[in-house]
Amino acid sequence: MSLTMKKRRHTEAMAPQAWLGLMKGQARKAGRRVSPMAETARDMAAHRLEDARIWAAPKLDQASHSVEEQLAPMVSAFLAEMSRRVDVSPARPRRRWPILALLTGAAIGAVGAIMYRNNAQRWTDTMKDNMREGVSDTSKWTGEQAKEAADKAGRKSDDISGKIS
């Protein structure tokens, strides 16, 4: 059998007026019997609630002091550190190191350039002195070589002329 074929019919039963009156009477009687118990329960709940508040108030105060003295400084330090890390603008002390390194490098470079110029001047002076001494040595050497060559040439010409005659 299909599910669509099953249709339930709702029937409403009309209760007679007398029966409703009977039920109202019984509910009033039960209410009168339950009323003292409800009042007692209400008074007991109010007393328990007051006891709970008396117990909880010092505990909450103690917890608030613990949070204020122990947890709050750590959270505050954590948040301050995070705000410093997240901040976009760079800190000023960080700008001084590159400038200081640049100035130190420039000073060292200037001292090096001055020392290089002094050494270069000394080197050129030394080379000039050596050249002056070297020119006289070179002229002596070339003179000696020329004499040896002339002597050899004279001997060879004598040998050749002796063979011809």
C-alpha cells in the first residue's frame, strides 16, 4: 500500500461542559495542595541562591586579583610586543647603524687614498732615483759591449786580412 493512500483523519472530540468544569475543580484542589510545597521550594531556592552568591563573591574577587596581578601583565607584555612587531614605521635606532657604517667606510677609504698617494709618490721618487742610476749603469754596459764587439771585429778583420795576404 502506498504512503499517499494512507490518510489519517483527525477527529475532534467535544468535551461536555460539565466535564470541563469538573477538571477545573480538580486543578484548583491540586493547586491548593501544591501551593505550600511550591512556596517552600521557592524559599529554599532563594536561600540556596543566596548561599551560592555568598560563596561565589569572594572566589570571583580572588580570581579577579589573580588575573590582575599575574595574567594581565603577561597579556599586556604580549600585546605590546605584538604591536611593536606589527608597527609599520621602523624604529629610529635601526637607522643609525647603516649611517654609522657608511661614514666609517668613507673615513677608512679616505685614509686609504691618502696612504696610497703617499706610497705612490714614494714609489715614483724611488723609480726616478733608480732610473738615474740605471742610465749610468746602462751606458757603462753598452760601452763595454761596444768595446768587446769592436775588439772582436778587429780580430776577425786581422784574421781575414792574414788569410788573404
